[in-house]
Amino acid sequence: MMKARWHQIACSAFATLIACAELSHAEVPRPVKPFVITAPTFVISDVPGWSPDQTPADFLDGIGSQLKARWRQLYREAPPPPSTMRPLSAFTLGGLLADSFLALQASDAQQFRNNNQDVLTYCRVLGLNEKLAPRFMSQGKLAEEDKWSDLRQAVVDGHQELCRVLHEQRDEDLAVLVDLGIWMRLLEMISGVVQDTNAPEAWPLTIGSPALLRDLKARFDRLSEITRAHEKIVVVGEAIDFLCRHWDNTIPPDATRVANSHRKLELIMRKLTLK
């Protein structure tokens, strides 16, 4: 009798062990970890961060791969006639080059050609027309023929050639201001896209990357003291400082910071390039 009882206990224990083993191998739902942004980051082609060799075309491609951007809604009116203040005209030219990348992203031939005419006008004022007019005119032809892949490379090369010519003319400050105009206009565009998206996971994309902001800050600091103190250019430095204070940190972004940043960029670009 005792032997039988021990046999029952042993069998019961064995069955319990088998049940536990089966339970341990079963698929048990895991709790979902909430999405938490710990720091602003920007990802292009699944590679985090930003590097100076990224072109504006790369930048917009990266944004377009992550957000549904209505590129044509980002168009703006044509700029006024070029200012006699060369630093301001250089910055405005940079904004126009950014608009060329925008029209390229939207595959909009007519918008690209219209903007291209404004680019040529500003190049003429800065003494660049003779060397660059054929290049920009060929870009318009590529747009007319819908050769978007070729046009993309031509626009990238045109931007680099323009800056090279400015350096050759020893207009280093103007070359820096063209680049600042490009990136400030791009950030104005993208911050607007992020604001319209209104999704927490998109908030870090507002300013591209803290590394990009630091690069813009370093470029501005390379300007001559006279140019940095120019009444129209000093506000560019102030805007970059504003963005660095709000984004170059580990504080999780929120909708208010996105809205404030976009408003700041929009006001600066409108004040300097459209009035």
C-alpha cells in the first residue's frame, strides 16, 4: 500500500516537471516596451548620425524615406530682386539652391526651371554668371526632358562648383553664406513637415542632427568678424545658437519644441530672403 502511494507521488511529480518544461518552451507574450526618445537622432539609409559629406539631396532623400512629405506644399514665392548687400544675396542664393533640391525631390520640371531663373539672377549679381550660367542652363534642359537621375547629379555638382568658384575668387565668406542659406532653408522645410506629421517618433528629425547644428555653428564662426556683425547676418548666428540650445542635448523633444523651431526658421528665412 505504501509502495503504491509513493509510486503515485513520483508519477505526479514527473508530470508536473513535464508540464513546467512545456510551459517554459511555450511562446509567452512579452510586454511591449514604450517608445522613448532619449536624444535627437537622424537616420539616413539606416545609418545613424550626420556627416559633412551628405549632400542636400541625400538629406531630403533620407527625410522622404521616413516621413510622408508633400514636397509641393513647401514651395514659396519668388524672392525680391537681389540686394546690393552681397552677404545677404549669397544667403538668399543658398535658399534658392535649396529650393532647386526641393523641386528635384518633387520631380517638378516647371517649378525647377522657374527657380533656376532666380538662381541665375542671383549668380549674376555675385559675379558668377559667366562661369556658371551654362551649367545652370543645362540643368533646366535636363528638367524639361525629365532626366531626373542626371539632374540630381547635376544639381549636386552645380552647388559644389558654385562654392569652388567663390573660393577661387577669394569670396570665402560668400561661399559659407551660400551653404548656410541652403541648410537653413532645408531645416525650415523639414521642421514644417515634422510639425504637420505631428508624431512623436518624427520629432527628432526636425533639425536633422545635433551634429549638423554644430557644423552650421562652426561654419558661421568661420565668417570674418565684419560679416558676422552684419545687421542682416547676425540674426543667422542667433538662429543657429537658438537651435543648438534647444536640440543639442539629451532632453526628449516634444511638439512645442518642434513648433518653436519651425517658427524661428520660418521667420528668419522670410525676413532675410523674401523681403
